[in-house]
Amino acid sequence: MAFTVDVTACEAVRHRRSILARKIDETAARKDRPAILAVASGHLREAELSIALKEGRVGRLLATDQDKTSLSVVDGYRTSITDAIEAKQVTVRNILSGKSSLGRFDFIYAAGLYDYLDAKVAARLTRILFDHLNDGGRLLIPNFLWGVPEEAYMEVFMDWYLLYRSRDEIERFAQNLVPAEVRKTTYTEDAAGVIGYLEVERV
């Protein structure tokens, strides 16, 4: 147990949590009471680290996931952190088909979702999520990179299979976006070079 929680991949996931919390805080700093969307939110653990959420500076954080158990954990944050958090059962298929009424947001992110999507679906979803941004809004997409040292162990012993990608492959998530609608595209990596982050800002 001690080994598995301390492998590079798990450390990167914990670091991702901190990065997402910081992005939430940055959004609240540049926009008064912003609307934020977390796609495939899981337990939304980054909410525990966000100062802006605790201080009531986020107008709405909609957390969507297909798993009711995860959403029940998220719903608990309404009393422990802020009632601005809203949990809603939504699948990726719902979003792709346009059957989910989500609204528009100043910041959208999908923490670990893209690690499981094929390239065509990822590009299509990126286009749809981008269309849900307000003017000046930002979309953040993390994805595991090739070269995780524990990949074989993760697959054989942890049954943890990911779609690893290169920087070019991650940047191609935005290939269906209209260039005139994009103000800036930024690519970064965590300190260990395990997860790449694509951030796209709408004009």
C-alpha cells in the first residue's frame, strides 16, 4: 500500500489536485464570483485546497460525474466548504450529444477524464466544452505523458490503464477550435514531467 500511493503517477495526481485548486483561485481573482465546471469530477478533492471556495468568492462550481457515489461525496462539500458547489449526474455521452444543459462558465476543467478518451472523442469534447466558456473563459485539460516509470506495474498489478500522450498529441485536443475564437493556448507540465496541461483561453 505504501509503495502504490507513493509511486510517481500517484504523486502527480496529488500535485494535479493542488494545480486545480490554484486555478480555481486564479479564476476567482480575475473574475468576480465566477462560474466553474468540473467535468468527470470524481470526489472533487481540489475543493478542499481552494481558498476562494472557502472564502465564498466562487459564484458556482458545477461538478459533473456519471458516478452517484462520487457525487454524494461532492454534495457533502456544500455544508463543509460552500453551498456554491453543485453536484449533477452527467455522462460524457450526455455532453457529446448535447443532452445536458450545463450553462456557460469562466473556467472549465476535466481532471482525469482525457486519460481515457481516444483522440477523436477528446477533440470533439474539447470543442463542446470550449463552446460552454464565457468570453475570456479558460479550459484546462490535463493528460498523462509517455514515460511514467511505473506504467507496467500500474497495468499489471493496479489494473490502471491510461492513454499516455505526447505534447503534440495533447495540443491536438484543440484542433477543432476556430482560431479566431482562441485568444491564447498554453502548454505546461508538472515538475516531474508526468502530466501535461493544455489551457485554452477564449477571446
